[in-house]
Amino acid sequence: MEIRPIEMKDIDAFLNLLMNLETSSETGLHETHILNTSNTEALLTSVLQNAKRQIFVAIDQQELTGYISLSGNHGEMIKHRANISLGILPTEQQNSIGRNLLNAGIIWAEDNGIHRLELSIRDDFEELIELYMALGFLKEGERIDALRIGEEYRNEIYLYRLIN
């Protein structure tokens, strides 16, 4: 498995990964995005031109199997923070891929003056929450019934990790 920063040549593979993640399960908090090559190209261009943003991809046997997106801030009071988003295709190696992507993100944060990584996650993603906590993330809070998935309400958990 290889973990590396995303490149423009990855547009089609990354779009395919995002579409597979969207259809394989309810993997995150976000509403369905309009996924197409143009939007994906704009996203990658933005990431590659912004020192406060990065996307790392996991590659296994020439296939993208996961990603971590890190989005920093430019405002003076919040430029030390970056929000992370993680997406991994369901596989037997899912935990290992997630751990490697998160470690790449932590190293990127250290190298780019980020002091705080933060995210929100559905409360029923227990294995992923355990992975974050195993890598030093702490629970900061919980929003009760903050998400509605179908007819069911879910809580949203906020996690953070301080970098040195």
C-alpha cells in the first residue's frame, strides 16, 4: 500500500473513489455531492494551489482505496486548525488504511504549522471513532439528534487532536 499526496493525474480515479464511497454506504455527514470530472478538477486545483489544504490518497494494486482531506484556515485566530475528512472503501485492510492515512495527515500537520486537527463524525461509526482515539484524538463534545438519516436521528461527535 502506498500513501501519497494527490496529483492532478488522479482526477478520474479520485472521482471514482468518491462515487464508490457514496454508493457503498452512508460514510459521512455530508449530503450527496454532485460528483463529476469538472468539480473534482476544481477541487484538486484548489488543494494543489493552497498551502493550507492537502489530500492524501491510499493506493493498493494501482487502485485508490481511501483518502484523507485536510483543510486549514487562513484567518489569524484560526490558522492553527485544520479540519479532516476520511473516506475508505470497505475492505479487510480498512483499519490499516485509515491508520496510515491519519498518520500521513498528522505528519503533514506537524510540517505545516497546524496545532489542532478536528472533525465531526456520526456516533454510530464506532470502529472509526476507536481508530481516531487510538491515534490520540479526544472527544470534545456531542450534538444530540444533530443528524437525521432517513427517519432516524443520530448524534454527532466532535473529536480533536493537538499537535505538539
